[in-house]
Amino acid sequence: MKTKYHNANRLVGKNIKEAQEERIEKPKRFHNNVGIKKAYTILNKLTKACQLKVIVIKHTNGNVLTVSAAVLNRWTKYYSGT
């Protein structure tokens, strides 16, 4: 009876120790992955060239429209078929 108790006690102690180690290691792995992802995102932002958004369209007479309202008006005419 005494040996059963000691064996069970050792097994419980071993399982508790493993659970505690796993509980400590999981956050470390999670934070490490988050840190790597964040660093990769920052690195991409710093190394990629800035791409400017240019909104221009040619009018039917060949002039290039650069004013937002004129561009919008031209697209409206283009899609309406006029």
C-alpha cells in the first residue's frame, strides 16, 4: 500500500512539473513569434519603396485630367457610355 502511494505521488509530482514547464514555455514561444512577425512587418515597411497613388485619366480630347472631381466625372461618363 505504501509503495502504491509513493509511486502515485511521484507520478503526480512529475505531471505537475511538466505542466508548469509547459505553462512557462508556451508564452515564450507565443511572444517570440509575435515579435518576429512585428519585426518582419517593420522591416518591410522600411525597405520597400514608397508607391504614390496617382489618379489621372485622359479626357476624350486627349488632355490628361488630374483634378479629382474631373477624373470622377470622366469615369462616370466612361461607364455610362458617353
